[in-house]
Amino acid sequence: MSWLLLILAGLLEVVWAAGLKHTYGFSRFYPSVIVLSAMALSLLLLSYVIRSLPAGTAYAVWSGIGAVGVVIIGIVWEGEPATPARLFSLTMIVAGILGVKLFSH
């Protein structure tokens, strides 16, 4: 259950990090509410998960999901370049997340 909550927390990090751009410095109400809500829920879930998983593992997975997710959103929806070097780097982040999870016990 903790791993599922951690994945959800990571996906919520993607929501708030990708949505941050659309708040225009928190001057737009609805995007700001979405971003702040996702941020609060993401951190709440992370703090809950850390009770049962090692903090370093949980944080690495959480931040890795966020980083990879935001880059993918940038490529797919924001028109950012999908160069071989960027895609290779994303692959390395995913490999690192999997490694941290697999070797956490």
C-alpha cells in the first residue's frame, strides 16, 4: 500500500510542478488552487509513506517520478525537444528509481 501511495504522491508532484507555470506567479486563481492543493496532498502522502519506507528511498522515488513526469509533459504538451541525450537521461533517472526501490531492503 505504501508504494501505491508513494506513486500517487509522485504523480501529484507532477501535477503541481507542471502546473506551476500556469499560475503566472500565483496570480491566476484556479490554476493556483490546483497547484497548491496538489502540492499539499503530495507532501502529505510523502510524509505518511515515510513512516513505513526508508526516507531516502521514498524521497528518491517521489522526486524521480516528479522529474521524469514533468520532462515528459514538457516534451508532449509544451513542445520541448526530445533529443536523444534528454531521452537517455530520462532512462537513467528511471533506472536509478528502479535501483533504489529494488535495493532498498
